[in-house]
Amino acid sequence: DDKLLLVQAEKDTSLRVTDREVSEALDQHIRQIRQQFPSQEEFERQLAQEGFTELKLRRKYKEEVKNQILKEKLVNARLRQVKLSNMEVREFHQIHKDSLPQRPESIRLAHLLVSLQPSEGTVEAIKSLAFRVLESARSGADFSELAAEYSHDPSSERGGDLGFFSPGDMVPEFELALSALKPGEISGLVKTQFGYHIIKLEQRAGEKVKARHILFMLRPSQEDERTALRLADSLYQLVQTGTDFSQLAREF
């Protein structure tokens, strides 16, 4: 029962779900929803019709995603406690082999992957916005309000508040930038695998620190998606007209 599993997971104090894990899972969840639409424009149009933005959609699914991660961690922790010997596995197979599914026939595939990445122009536009927000923050604008308006991280709901965390909880670039700050100070733009961050150190308590941040994720634009789609279509046409598949795979 899912509810019982969640209750047990919430009681297990050894299990912890970080904002980073939630953010990555939300990215994947939103990406899966977006893939059901023919284009980014159609996806956003449908969201608007239902009274949503992508940020509101992330907020809607945040708790559900967090609970799912928590339940998965509990299940994995329980599975690690299960010990089976090779003899027990062989005995089970011998007894139940007639009812076990047969291994399906193997097939060999080849594919061409057109990676969807933000273009240089898209990255520059995101970076330009991040610089403008940074300038506002350093000029005295309320950091919490800026985070709520601009940040792509789930912590935007709390004004970018990350709470207290320990060394090793964040990616190295983030922690390096934090180490140079005094309480109340704001970093420059910090580039990590997640995008550009603006970080404000709130408090130090021993090894633990409390901070807020604003995250600008490097997402492909609608034009980037159209460009990737045009490339994929042109490759398909080349394959259809007899161009060597393996050669295209090496080139693209």
C-alpha cells in the first residue's frame, strides 16, 4: 500500500531527499510530459489553457515527486537487507522454472540521436537575464522576491531558502562560491551542471551554512527545438534516400 509505505518512509530518519534530487526528478517528469506534445509552443499553449505555467506545474508535482523518491529510498534500503545465497536462487529457479517468463528474443538496433541543447544565443540570453537579476539583488532588491519570481529551483517557493546544509551536500562549484562569502553577501554568477546560480549566504553555524539561491537553468529555447527537429528530419530524409546510416551516425 502506497500510503503505508510513505508513512514508514517518513518515520525513517535515515532517509533524506535533497532539493537537488527533487529538482532533477521534476525536470525528468516535466520533460516526459512535454514530449507528449508536438512542440514546445503547443505544450505551453496547453498549459496556459489549463491556467498553468511550467513553474506552477513544477510546484504542483513537487510534493508528489518528493514522496515518490522517499518511497523508492525506503524500498531500496529494505532490499539491501535481503540476503540470498546462490543455492537459494538455484532452488527457486528449479521449483518455478516452468512458470517463469522466457527470455525474449534479442534484437540489434542502431540509432541516430539528435541532442537537444541550448544554443549559444539561448545561453547568452539566460546569462544576460541572470546578470540583470544579480544587479538588482546587489542594488538592494529583496532577494526572496527575486528568487520567487525568477528561480527555476523548487526552493523558489521559499524565496530561494535552502535551509542549513553540510559540506558535500552541494556540488563543488556551489560550495566553493559559498566559502568566499560572509553572511549577508551575494555571490557573482556561479556556473554548475544545473545552470547559473546567484547565492546569498545567510548564516554559518559551525560546519553548516544557511543560504538562499536563484537558479537559471540552461534550457533549450523553442527555436533550439525547431532547429533540432529540422536536423532530425533532414537526417531521416538522407537515410530514406540511401545514405550510409553508420556514416551519418559517425558525423552527427
